[in-house]
Amino acid sequence: MRGSEEKPMVVDRRWDGIFCSGRTTSYPKGQRVFLKGEPGGSVLRVVKGWVLVTEPNLDGIDTFLEIRGRGQLIGETSAFSGGVRNANVEATCKTIVQVVESGRFLADVERRDLMKDLLVHAQELHRQANVRVGARGLGVRSSLSWLLLDLARTAGEPLISGIPQKTLAFALGVTPRTLSSAVSELERNDVISVRWPALRIRDERALRRLARRGEE
């Protein structure tokens, strides 16, 4: 990848010790991992793949919240609150997760002195969500650039594989046709290469310039 800058693409390994002995579960593309309002009881960590997190509405149209991927946690909020799941979560592709029971997760977090790390993890997810929402007002190219950079950091590599075009469009609040036009322009400029559902960042520096341009 050309133009790689100072922020490394590194998979989050802070939770390896907690989840290494957890059970492993696989979800096929499109399967619900859980629904808002369901009982909690477990925390999941994405090993491979991506999940779409949404807020259900009375009109039947979900609101995009975030996309979580490799190394990130799912269900940690309900583990701490002791309440029900607070969002819908669906696999965007074949997704493999590690699962531990909530009580064991909390005990291990305390025993391993990872509470600060968990708060940092939550803050980072919140920051990413805010960036993605805020980027929607920067124009399609800039918001797409922000999103791809964030997803690549989560993946730990410039290859983002397993997120359908319609899911990226949903995340950006645009139509698939509008997204396709922006993607094609980035391809023509050799910033990315695409073979859905895989997308590779070829020039990170150029992508960062496009992301910042929307702020000017």
C-alpha cells in the first residue's frame, strides 16, 4: 500500500487472555447475532468478519449505529448494565466470534486490571461512530474516505473484505448508486481497488487527503 502514514493498522489484542478459552461460534451472512431487547448473558469478540449494529425503529426502518470487526467486542454494554441487549446486531458476511459468559468476562476484566482498557475501547468505538456520523456532512467522497480508513484500522490491514456495497451505502446514508459513483472515482484515481465484497486501499495518503478535504 502506497502512502502509509503514522497510524498503524493493528488488530486489538487486549482481550486475547479473556477470550482464548471461550467457545467459538460462526454466523453466516445476514444472520442476526442478537436483537435489541433480548436477554444479555454473554460478551462476544469478533475473530473474523464484520457485524452491522443498528437501532430498530417503529416504522420498521433501522438506524445505522456502527460496523464492528476483527478484535472488537459485542454485548459488553449489557454485561455491565446487567440489562437486555441495546441494539440489533447482524453478520454482514460469514463471521466468527468468541463467546464468554458475562459474569466471567467481568471477573476477568477486574482480575486482569483491564477496566481502563475497556473504557478506552468504549471511547474509541464512540469516537469512530461520531466521526462516521459527522463525516456524512462532508460529501460522499470524504465520508467514504473516513469510513474506509476506520475500517482498515479495525481490520489491521488495507484489505476490507466482507462488507457488501449496500451496507457501506447504508452506513453513509446514501443510495448504492451514489456510493458506486464515488467508489468508481476512487478506483480511476488508483486510490482503491474493488472486487465486491472486497475493497483494498492502495494509496492511504491520498485517501487521507480526501477525508480532510471535506473539512476545508
